[in-house]
Amino acid sequence: SVYLTGEFNEWNRTALAYEKKEFGVWELFLPPKPDGKPPIEHNTPIKVVIETVHGELLDRISPWSRRVVRLGAAPVFDSIHWDPPLPHHWLHPRPSQPKSPRIYEAHVGISSDEPKIASYVHFADHVIPRIANLGYNCIQLMAVMEHAYYASFGYQITSFFAVSSRYGTPEELKYLVDQAHKHGISMLLDVVHSHASKNVLDGLNEFDGTDSCYFHSGSRGHHSLWDSRLFDYNRWEVLRFLLSNLRWFVEEYRFDGFRFDGDVDALSSPRHCVRVHRRLQ
């Protein structure tokens, strides 16, 4: 079974049960409050609770979570219900696809001259104009998907649908993309679908209590050099998760394309390669 819990229901772990649908989909409908407000307030903590086949209850971050942050001095990330009352207002259209791409690879966090982690807004206001003045027409942005281990440089992802909270909010990343489009620059997202962090409490690993929910079981599902988990591309649910992830960043954040990291592992599955190619077309 799967349940939803959070600050909104005083962390009652089993009061709100999802209904199981086909193909690994679980559904839960929460009606609005009597005053018409959403049942879960924006920017409040939530979690899903997984009841294993052995009856154990596991608190987990939803794989589809839009926002995860560290609350206080907590060593792990927590899921935040992110539903701003107003949608982001986009100001600039996507630029035309460049006939001759000139790509600038960048990392938001290390883009400042100061000894601190830089922000999406800093990058948008101070770095993008310099990149445009240098004649580049594409930016390949690294370390956007949330990663608990900052020293991984963004290559040990824990939450694929959440953007890194170290640099700011989802709306501030949208502002960054919008500013790039203002300068006629296409935005390419560095995507790591070849493996994932082995974190359990704030990652995908052992999401349902087993080692094979998203990944290969046993040694085949572990990358010894990267110390990470390897996706099972032969499962339709995994393919849907990864393809939906690409679509999310195209539609929600208006990224214009992708650079795939660690292609050797992904290319070992012909099914995954063909479907990514078709989706991008």
C-alpha cells in the first residue's frame, strides 16, 4: 500500500491511502478545503509512506517530487509540496534552433567570484550577459537535478524532478532560462539517466523496500566505480519515469535540449535508446 502524509494532516501515516491503478500508477484525490483553498498548502513538507510486503512502513520522498530541501540541520533532504498560487510568467519566446551551436558549459553553484554557492538569479543576471557577449548561442547547464552530495558535481542525483535547492527556487530557475532566451541563447540540460544515487532516505534506492524497484537487482544494479545504482531500462515503468523526466524539463522549465551523461550504460539498452530518440523527435 501507499499513503500520503505531511504537516497538513499532522503526519498521520496511514489516513490517506492511494488507489492502485495499472502499470505501477497510484492515485489519490484530495478535495479542496471548504473555503476553496488547496488541501495542502504551498511550501509545506510531505512524504509518501510505503507499506512493504512484510507490513513495514517506510517514509519516502516521492520520486516525482518537485521540490526537496534540507530542513534546519537535518542531514537528509525532505520533500516540499510546491504549488505556487500563481504560475510563472514567461517573458521571452524560445530562440530558433542554432544552425551552428556554440556551447558554453556551466555550473550555477561555482559561477560566482565569491567563496560561496551562487544562485540561479546570480547566474541569470551576471553570467548569462557575459556568455552572450562572448558569442555563445547555447548554454549546457550542469547539476540542476537535486543531488544530496554536492561534491558529486550533480552526477549522483537523488530527486530527478526537483531542481537543486542550493541555488534557489524552481521559479528562479525559470527566470534563468527566460533570461537566456532573452539573449537568444538555447538552454541544454545536463541529464544523468545512466545511474542514480544509492541514498535510501532521500533517493530512489530501495524505494519500496527492495533493491529492484527502479534498478537491477543484485550486483548488476550497482556501479562499482561510481558507487551508485543502475536503472533497469527493460521495465516499462522505469522508461516512463525517465522519459517523463525529460518532458517535464522541456515543458515546465522550457529547456531546449539535453546532453546525456554516461551514455555507455544507457546505450547498453536498445529499448531505452530508441524511445529517447523518438521522444526527442
